[in-house]
Amino acid sequence: MSIKSKENSMPIYVAIDMTTKKRLFWCLCLLLVFVVWYVFFGAGRSEQYAAMKQSMDEYETLLRETREQILDRLKMCQRDCQHWDPEAPVIYAVTPTYARPVQKAELTRLSQTLMHVSNLHWIVIEDAVKKSSLVENLLARTNLNHTHLFVQTPVPYRRKGSPRGVEQRNAALRWLRKNKTMNDKGVVYFADDDNSYSLQVFDEMRYTKEVSVWPVGLVGGLMVEKPILNLTTGKVVGWNSAWRPDRPFPIDMAGFAISLQHILKKSKAYFAYNVSGGFQESHILQQLTVRENLEPKADNCTQVLVWHTRTEGPRLTEENKLIARGIHSDVGLEV
Ligand code: UDP
Ligand code: MN
């Protein structure tokens, strides 16, 4: 570009030559093209980018939440999942249960005890015409290995004084005999839903050869009902029971366990209605063993590791008044 001298005093732009003008023109064109491109495409792109960024942010949040959920689940598993040793015998805890105001409380308590027991399979049998959502949901939440069955006690035996849990325990025996083989190592324990169990009692029963026995607290009108041993031979020689001591096996359902193989071997052994409440234990044990063969556990039957506790029925006087007016305190709530 040639700039004119001051004397000529011509405006500087006039002095710009043609080549420069052309260049300037093309530069302006280019700028215009860019502006047009930006307005029509660039701005659109940036919207696209913004949308992409938003979805990336959403994915990031989702991933973070998923990660938190996985960590929560892991934590739950560490708390709830039982240790499973494929070599150790499985404890099949058989629990009859029936609908009543305290049912969820009982099953929650028992399930949370069982969560601490390794190699455990919980067989829950509802005394009902179908599975209830209460029990189903509870089992789903526990993470326990379980089998959920149901069978209703026949009408003639639904009276007070009839033996309880007969039909349900038999259903569990049938299930075991159908689904297990002599190669399966295990032990069967009749764990009613209202008793109190020490974790130790499960350790004691796990290696039962045929039938093992131990004391039970708070039963038969005594602080404890227990087998009496000859400490030289280590055999059961009698019982301390006070209520109907003439029972062939004066022992509570919570005081013995049977090896799975023995249950399979003695395939005809069942509970029965034609024997009354306190004689169910004797009835089944007579089909399975003789006193001399019992295996005493719990430090030669010197420890109480299970209690025949019974939950007091709740007083629902106010609830009943509400119900009379067509109202329930537990609408939409599972209690
Ligand atoms: N049970 C049942 N249906 C009934 C009554 C009881 O399935 O109609 C169950 C109950 O939930 C428990 C077992 O049978 O697991 C023994 O019943 P309960 O504890 O009432 O008898 P207990 O030996 O304490 O007299
Ligand atoms: Mn009970």
C-alpha cells in the first residue's frame, strides 16, 4: 500500500490500492459467510452440544446413583447374606406360621436371627389357602434361602386344643423327601415362629448324625425341660419333665433336630392329628429313633440355647372400637 505524502492531504482510504480493496472485500465476504454459518448452523450446533452435555450430565448422575445403589446392596449383602460353605451340612429350619396381629413381628424377629446362621434354608409353611403377600414380601426382603409353602389346617382341627402345625410340618417333610437326595447333607429343625433362639443352637445341631437333643427353656411348666445324661456313657438316660412325664419323649419341638438323611431314610415318619398337642414330639421321635441313640448337645445338655417363649396377644380394644365405626388404624400399612 502506498501512503500519500502530507502535502497532498488526501484521505488515507482513498490511497488504498485496488488489490487491497479486493482483499478487504473477500475478507468481508468470508466474515459474512462465517456469520451466516454461525447463525444457521453454529448456533444450532451449540444447542446440540448443550443437549448432549445435559444428557451426559444426566448419565453421570444416573451412574453415580447406580454406584451408590450397588454399594448399598453390597453393604446389605455383607449384613444379610449368609456365609455358604458347600461342604457343610445345610440346616433346614421348618416354620409353620399363621395370620394374626403379631405374625409380622414374630417372623421379622425369627428371620433376623436366621440371617446370622450360615448354610441355612428356611422352609416357611403358611397355615392358609394361599400364600400371603405379607410372608412373601418378608421372605423376599430377607435374602435367606427359602421355600415358601402353604397348606391349611383342615376344619375339624382348627379348634382350640387341636395340635398345631401338623399339616404344615408334614408339608415340609414331603417337600424335603421330594426335593432332596441321600447325597444332600443337612439337618432338619422344627423352628416355630414364636420361640427365642440363640445362634449357638444352630451350631450344636449342624452335625447331627440321626437325632440330637438339648434342653429347652420355659416349657412344660418348668424353667427348663432337659434330657438327663449318664455322664460316663454320655447317653440320655431320662428326662426332668414334670408335665406328663410318661410321654415317650417328654421334650419340646424346639429341643431336637434330625439329620436330613435320616428323614429321607425313615420316609414314612409324619406328624399326626390322632395324637394330642404335647405328644406330637413323641409321635415323630418314636418313628425315628430310640432314647439310647439320641445325641446330646449343648455341653452335655447343660446349656439352654432355645426358649419356648410365647407372645402375648395384643390388646386391640381401641382398634376394635374403630373397626366398629368402619375405620382401621393400619389403612395402607402392613403391620
Ligand atoms: N401355627 C399354625 N397354625 C395355627 C396355630 C399355630 O401354623 O393355627 C404355628 C405357629 O405359628 C407356630 C407353630 O404352629 O409356628 C406352633 O404353634 P404355637 O406356637 O401356637 O404352639 P405352642 O407350642 O406355643 O403352644
Ligand atoms: Mn409357640
